[in-house]
Amino acid sequence: MVMIDSIQLTALVKHPKDFQALIRLLEALGLRKKSAAEFLPPVSSLKLVERNTGNDADLTLTISDPDSAIAIIRKLGFEISGPTSESFHVVLPGGTRLQICPALIREPAEASLAGQLNAQGKRFALVVSRFNSFITERLLAGAIDGLVRCGVDARGGYDVVRVPGSFEIPSAARALAETRKYSAILCLGCLLRGDTAHYDVIVNEVTRGIGQSAQETGVPHAFGVLTCDTLEQAIDRAGLKMGNKGFEAALAAVEMASLKSAIRRPRQAPDSRKKRATSSSSRNKRPSPRRKS
């Protein structure tokens, strides 16, 4: 019988000025307050540590949307260190360190249909914008790396098509999709906000065009067009602190191509498979010869 009704966990800050800073950060990340300095986490766990495990964080938080969390933290003016695919640290003004980890995606208990990161035997097309080639060439390198790692033939498993700018990507992507030669189309480009409304117009048209091409042709399209406010944001997403969005687009294209094949493949219910196996085994079973009396 469990006699513990609740456990109260206390986070210690290293400096008095970190107290209000931590409260503002937790509020900005959406944690519900119970009182002035007491919060109600949606899910928590108690971890007992016998000795130092090498993690120097004073508090560990699990975040469902790391990209939005980074934007919020930077807006509050806090220092971010060591961003990786697994976690990053936030350093408060007084030296208190927070470890931010992405939440693990839990698969549903019921059976589901999903694509696999296996691209063997499939062919892909990559549409790349020449405008802002300093960024798009890095996206292209990451996308090719992702395809090859998933089993695409490095010598002939993909075609690269170059267009003047991101606005021309949807037209080229549709033309490629209509040939029915490719399992998926990867759209790679980079749009940087300027002083006029031109950026917003192009972003909307490119997004709409790529989505419309995918829906009307039935061929999966992976969206690898960066839409950034600054060049620094684009560089971070082309192979630096925020990963390579071209690589991520390649994984999405492979998974969607695999999912499309899985959807087309007829599925059998477990009972029907069992009945079919039973009937086939009964047909293959030969009657034993009768003994002569």
C-alpha cells in the first residue's frame, strides 16, 4: 500500500537575482502557478542519485517544443549554451544552470501505420534555389547526406534540379511530380526578411504552391525552404546550432514515400491471417496411409 500522498520538490537557485528570473522563465514556458513561487508541473518524476553523475544542471526541464522554447529564452535575454539534438543549457544571471531536454514521443499502444526510414529502390528529386546559394548549397548537402544514409543509391538514386529562386520551386516541383518518376520531391530554398512586404508575399506563395502540388499530384513533397528574419538564423539551420533542415527534409521525404507505399499495400486483419494460415496448413497436410488388415 502506497502511503505517500505527494512529494514536494524544491529547486535551489545559486543567487538571489536568479529567483525572479527563474519564475519569469517558467511562466513564459507555460508552467501553471499554484502560488507566488510554487508551480504545478503537468508530469514529474523523482530521480534519486547516489553520487555526481556529471550533469551540472540545477534543474532539468522537459520541453515539447524546443525551437519555441529557445525563442522564448532568447527573448528573455538568458544565455544558452551547448545546444545539441539531445539537450541544451540555460544560464541565469546568477549562475543557476537549467538543462532543457526535448520530450520523448510515446508511440500509441494501438497498432498504427507509419513510414520507415528505408529508401532502397526509391528515387527522389531535389529542387534547389540558386538565390541565397550560400545557405541552399548547405541544405542540399545535408539533404543528399540524409537520402544516402537512408539507402538511396548515391550514383543514381536522386536528381538535382536548380531554379532561380524560391518562388520558382513549386512550378518545378509539380513538373517533376507529374512525371511519376520520383517517390518524393524535396524543396530546398532560403528566404530572408527584408524591409518591404516582398518577403511575406513570396513565403505565402511558395508554401501554398508546394502544398498544392503535393495534394494534386499525390507525390509527397518535403518542405525544406528556410523562412528566416536574419542571416544568422539561416546559418544556424543550415548545419550549425539548429541542425540542418535539408537533412530533416530528406528524412521526411523518405518516411512519407515509405508511408505512401504502406498505404497502398493491402492490410490483413490478424484474424484473417490466422484463418488463412490455418486453412493452408490443413490443405498441405497429407492423410496418413491406412494399414492393411
